[in-house]
Amino acid sequence: MMHGAIYVVMKTEGELQQLVRAWINRTIIFFIICYAVTTMATLLYVPPMAARVRANPWLFSVAW
């Protein structure tokens, strides 16, 4: 949704662009929250991934 909103803002003008521009901040926040939740769920519920991150702590920076 975030990428679609950004694309619409780039490709349109006028009233539609202004309407969609208001959505962009909300969709970016939603994306970041979903990304963080998915990363944490993966580390909690997929033990091999968590073990790999514990063995190589620098990998945690890649996840963020």
C-alpha cells in the first residue's frame, strides 16, 4: 500500500494527489510496525534464525 501511494503521488496531479499524499505517512508507519513485528516473530518462533543471530550479533543490525 505504501509503495502504491507513493507511486500515485508521483504520477498524478490535483485533488487525487492531495488525497493520496495524506495517506503516505500513515502507510509508512504501518509498514515499519509490520516490519518490526514480523522480525520479532521470526526471531521468537523460528529457532534456527534466532540461533544464527545469537551466534553472529552483527546480523541483528541487518534485520533493523
